[in-house]
Amino acid sequence: MPQVSLTVNGRRETIEVEARTLLVELLREKLGLTGTHVGCDTSQCGACVVHLDGQSVKSCSILALQAEGTRVTTVEGLAAADGTLHPMQDMFREFHALQCGFCTPGMVMTAIDLVQSHPEGLTEAQIRHGLEGNLCRCTGYHNIVKAIAAGWHLMHGKPVAQAAE
Amino acid sequence: MYDFSYTKPICLADAVLALNGLDAKALAGGQSFIPVLKQRLNRPSLVVDLAGLGLSGITVSDDAVTIGATTTHAAVAANSDVQKAFPALACLAAGIGDLQVRHRGTIGGSLANNDPAADYPAVALATAATLHTTTRTLTADEFFQGMFTTALEPDEIITAVSFPIPHQAAYVKFRNPASRYAMVGVFVARGEPGVRVAVTGAGQNGVFRHAAMEQALSRSWSPAALEGIATPAEGLNSDIHGSADYRAHLVGVMAKRAVGLAES
């Protein structure tokens, strides 16, 4: 069986996979990282979003073998070792940006990508456009957008502009 | 999906050799192909990953933008030279799929797949682009041969695409809200090849040129020139997202918006 070597959440892993094994299957079933979710069959919902070499990608639409030699970060890789939440996770909590939580790991990973790729600023329109690959059935998106706007400020060392209510 | 063998060649000759095998298929970004495999619509015995071939890159000259086949949509959209020289192309790339799809999907994969609702076929046809492959060069007019069908041989790989830079151009699409595919997308361009109008998303045979609109816009390049130019519903797609008549109407609306955008 083929083997794939990659770094996941800072840890080097070498795993036996089938050629048809998806990256999301490797993460969930081989590595037990079940924070990344499978929400659809059609590559639309984004519950499976992780970071691959710093970019948000849909892990359900990548073969594990395509991730050879890459650095993957999942939602489990965000919080500090002592449990302190990543600022984006904290803002999702603060702004009530989740209800059932199923879309949330993908939302948070996309959110972090948006913030990191917009050092100059992130408008509401850019956030909403950037979330087109992440579907949520619970929240109506407004609190997610607010959380991401606040997350941008925190991650760039600025005070949060608007209180959560 | 069904299992298969996987190989990632590091030179084009090996890739062509691998594709010569029975039931071998090329994998670029995988954003169309992996969903196809998951739905069992295709059952290759060998998947040939093109990512190791060094086919990624963008060059902008005075009159053309040349893009390597495995260049991602995100890379095209973010390229400042393309944004300056051919902004409609950068905008088109920025509107494909979603952020994650754009981080993986490639121009070569999009063109070789020729999905009838894909965006790149529209700009290729509207600018009379040239497709460079492992064996020859093809014009856009001869490349697109029908839904999911191109002039490519089974072992032929697109290496790069050259887009002549038009004087004025724009792309407007009406997207399906979930998949973000074009229900109708119209690319209008005025340049060295004259006026061309390419329509994607609407036709049963994939991207097509709209002769009546091209003639009208050649006489007068303005949204008003498209008043009363009908698009026959025959040959257009009818599906759960919209009827052929609805798409025919949308073609007119998107075309007028595109010309308006191109003028500004």
C-alpha cells in the first residue's frame, strides 16, 4: 500500500493509505483528528476545511497522497498546549458564532486564512465573499462575520472594535 | 470511490508515458476530478498527478498573458501584472468556485475538463486564446468540442495557455448560489481578433460564441446595441436550476451587464 509523509499540527506523520484515501479520511480515521467534518458529498459545505501549506483547502477534495511533504493544520492545532483558545476560536465563542457547531471547524480555519491573507484590513464584504465556501444551516452567518471581524483585530494586536452585545 | 494506482511523474515525458496506459487519467487541482471519482462517474486504473511537472507560472507581455497549466485560480487572481494588464481575467479567476477551490483548482484542469458551466472556457473563446500542449498548439475555436469534450488526445497534456490581451473586456455571470457555477456566464471582448462574445453555463454543448451579439457589438460597442438581440432557447440547458427559456433571457441580461462593465 502507498505511504504518505506529512506534518500535521506540527507533528511529522507517516501513514499507510490507499491511493483513493482522501485527506479528510486520513485526518479523521488514521490520525483520530475528528474535528474536521464531512458535511456533504459535493465539495460545497466547507466543514472539511483545513490549512495546507498555509492555505485553506477542502480536505474532502484532496487525495492523501497529494499532501505528501506538506504541512497541514486542523482545528485541533489551534489552541495552545495549556488549552488557551486561539484568538479566532475565542471570538467565535464571544460572538456566539456557532449553534450546532458542525460547520465551525471549517469556518474557523477559513476565518484564520482570511485574516492572515489580509494584513491591510478585512471588510465585511471581503469576509462574506471569503466565506462562500463554508455553509452554515444554523446561524444565518451574521455572528460568524462579526466574530471574524473581531478576530482580525485581535490577531493583528488591535483592540476589538465592537462589543459582542 | 473505486481504488486506483497513483503516480506523480517529475517530467513531462514520463507523464505522457503514464497517460498512454489503459484507463489512465490526469489529475491537476482535483477540484472537479476528485468529486467525479467520488461519484464513480469515472473509473481510472491509474491517476497521474501533474503537480510535480513545474507547469505553474504567469508571464505578462505587452500583448499577451501566458499562464502555465497547473497555475491555481488564486494565483491568477492575485497576480498584480494580470490585474493591471488584463483585469477581466483576474476577476474571472477570482470568481471561480470559492476560496478553497481557488487555492487548488488549475486553469489547465478547467480547460481540459470543459465543464459546460466553467468560467475559463468563456475567456479562452472570447479572446481567441492559444492552448499549448505536449504535442502542438491549438486555437480556442478548435479546442472546445462539446460538453466535457476537447480536442485533446488521451495522452496529451496542456502545458500553458496564452491569452491575447483585449482592448476592452468583461465577464459577468449569474451564479448558482450553492455551487457558484455559472448558470449563465458571458465574456465580451474587443481586441485584435475583433469583437467576440462567449457564453458558458447556458449551452448543452458547453461554451459557445454568440454570433448575433458579436455582429451587433461590432457595429456599436454598447449595451444598447444588444437591445432586441434574442438568444434562441433551443440547445440551451434545462435543469433543476432553470429552464432553457430562463437561461436564454439571462444570456441577454449578462451580456448587457458585461458590455457596460467593459466600457467603464
